[in-house]
Amino acid sequence: MPRRPKSLVLTIDIGSSSLRTALFSQTGARILQSSATRQYSVTYTADGGAELEPEALLRAARSCLRETLNVHAQINSLRNIPIVAVCGSAIWHSMLGLDRRGQPSTAIFTWADSRSAPDAAELRQEMSERKTQLRTGCLLRAPFWPAKLRWLRRTNRALFRRTATWVSPASWIFDQVFGAEITSHSMASGTGLYNLKSGTWDAELCELCHVGLTQLGVLRDHYLTSDRSAKELRGAAIFSAIGDGAASNLGSDADDGRKIAITVGTSAAARMVHLKDETARFPPGLFKYVVDQDRVLVGGAISNAGNLRAWCLRELKLGRHVDAENALRRNAAATDLMTVLPFWVQERAPTWPEGLRGTIVGLTPSTTGHEIFRAMTASTFYRLADILDRLPADRGSEVIVSGGVLHSPASLKILADCLGRDLRICRELEGSLRGAAVHALEDLGYEVQPLRPGRIVRCRPALVEAHRVRRARQHELERRLR
């Protein structure tokens, strides 16, 4: 940290596999020693379930907050600097039911839960998916709330009736630990029940899902203060959490229509920020979510990225990180003969192939685990390339990469070749955390300093062309199987 801060913001990032907290200065610089992380796991079931335990997230939040606030109290240079705001980012789409006492009545149904796919298909028969997408920014698919609500009502009506309120896990956690019972417009826009034009819950969709408007969270981006938060935070302005995708763009300085943010973590996405009146072209298969009152986010997300990498490392017995890096040889990745559909978790953008699962074509007796790992890695990146091609962006737009992929230099080189684009590396490893801080600081009128430009990973034209051929084979395989 170059200079002593005058004010601090406390930021929390609620992800699908871990929760993080940290303090940031008024210029947007992270106080490194204040960072805290706790991990947990999604429970997957053979029928497509993908759930998180609410209490596991709450324990992680309280533990991380204690650690970060202890750093604030114990370090002399920080102790007397006020925390002026609390803010956060969180996984979009996940849904949690609460009973009349405000306690969880259901598990957290994550974006990866595909058990509601038949209900999504039924909704597509009842209404136009394209018109719904234009109205809500979301498709009528399993990751979003309309299908989840219909599925739960169909399969467990008693539980559905006992549930008094439906919220994002971030809204519940903010209520429990900060005393702020609110939902941001950003988080609401990722549910599929939010009307982009009116800025309210969509009455028609709520009626179709048998949910009253009063059963959804109060929409407000700013809570002022709360007397139920920790004493160090009693005077802090509390901002409701924004979607992690929006936060990632803000945190990597990809906050205008000239830059594209690619985040590769447990899942992955390619996104651009636009002013609300600048998004006339909105391609089918992609999303449009709210960042703040002036800006929206256009892009697409894939379901299989870091989670598929973890599966490969575990099931293919690839061992240590260094072994995985050695397997990802750049030239070999462009010439491997296998074709893979990386749909271990039900895939999303841009084609939403609900009827397909993971597929490997081209196995031989001489195929090695390294070859399978490389082919799977490239196949995931081809999906990101498909999204990139559909974004309303100029070819010259800068591509900024963040997320867990930054820990794998070999993956970054293959990503550049698969996309056919030079990549700018984000210098902030905690992009979502920083993005939430930027969101609050800008609202409070502070001048946030941009990140120093990161290094560039350049694509190799000869390898780009080889990957283009392999990507076309992947398209053809998907077309045939569909």
C-alpha cells in the first residue's frame, strides 16, 4: 500500500466455492494483510442437483469478517481509520427460501442445479423466450429462478407453501451479519424475475411461478447504516451486494464499452459494460444484467471451467500443480486429435445445450491423461471464444483476464490462442472484491485510482488457425448430437 489511507471500505465476496473478505482504501487499493478466505463445497447429485448449505456460507462469512476486523483492530496504522462502507459481490442466480422467522427453509439452489430443466422447457412452451430475454435479460432456462420455483412447487409443494420469502444467499447473509435486509437491482437482475425497463420485479413472471411480489426481496442498493452490525461498522454505509460478474468487470477496470472482461474461475464468462441506452443489439443466448442505475452488463457465462479442471486433476491423477502446467503444452494443445464437449455441469451460453452431457470423441489405446486434460482445457476456451464473437464489441477491444486462471501461465497462453486475441492480465487477483469496493467508493464520491496495466499474453497466429479448425470440429459434434 503506497500511502496511509484516510478511509476504508469492508468488502465481502460470496462465491460458489469460497467466501472472501478484505479492506480497501478510499483509492481502491486492497489492504493485503486484511484478506481472509474460507472454502466450502457444492453438493452435486446424479439427478442434476447442485446445492450449497446456507449455514456453511454464514459460518464462512462470520469467520472471515472476524479475521478482517481483527486486522483492522490490531494493526496500528489501520486502527484509527474509519470503515465508511460495507459492500459485496455474490454469485448470481442462486436461490434460497426462508421461513416466516427468516431462517432457511431450503438449501441454496445454485446456478449449476439443472433439475428444473423440464420446467424451463414447459415455460418456453407457455411464453416467448426471446421476448422474455429482452424484458428480463435472462433466458427461460434451469439456472434462473422461474424454472427453479416451478420445479420446487411441482416436486415438493408442502415445502414451497412453507417458504415465506425467496432471496439470494447474499441478501440473507447481509441481513444476518450486517442487519441490512435488502436486495440490489444488480442481484435481482440475475434471477430472471426482474423487469429491466421498469426496474421492479416482473409481475407476469411472478404470477406464472405462483410467487407474490411481497415474497421477494426489497429492492434497494443502499441501506444507510445499521445498528445490528459489528460496533466497528455502526457508522458505515451498507451497500447491498452486486452480482459477481458486474463486480469482476469493475474490479478489472473493464468498465466501459471499449474493454471486455474474461473471468475464469469455477465457471467462466466474457462480459462488457454499457450505458443503459447503448445496448440496442442484444444477441440471443447472452445475458443483460444490471451493474448500477446507469450501466448494464452484456455477456455470456459457461458452466465448466475451474470445476472441470479440478475434476481432471482429481480423476486423471495428474498430481501437483506443476504436473498440470507441464501437461498444458501450448503447441500440443493446438494439434491434439480429440474433440470434447465440456458439459460435465449442464452448459449455458451461448447455445444452452440442455440435452447434452460431457462427451469425448477420439480416444485410442495410446491416449494419455495429459492429452485428455489439454483437450478439455481447450474445449472450455472455445466456448468463451463463441461468446466473444457474439458480443457487441469492436475487434480492437482490449480483453482483460482475471480469476483463478491467473495462477496457470500455461492456461493463459492456450486461452490467448483459442480466442485469437492478445490478453491483458488483471493485476488484482481479487477482482470481484475490488469491484464491489469500486462500486461503493464511486457512489460515495471517492476518486478510485485505476490499476496499473498488467502484462500482455500474446496469441500465436499459427496456433490460432489450428485452434480455429479444432473449434469448428467441436461445433459440428455439438450440432450432430443435438
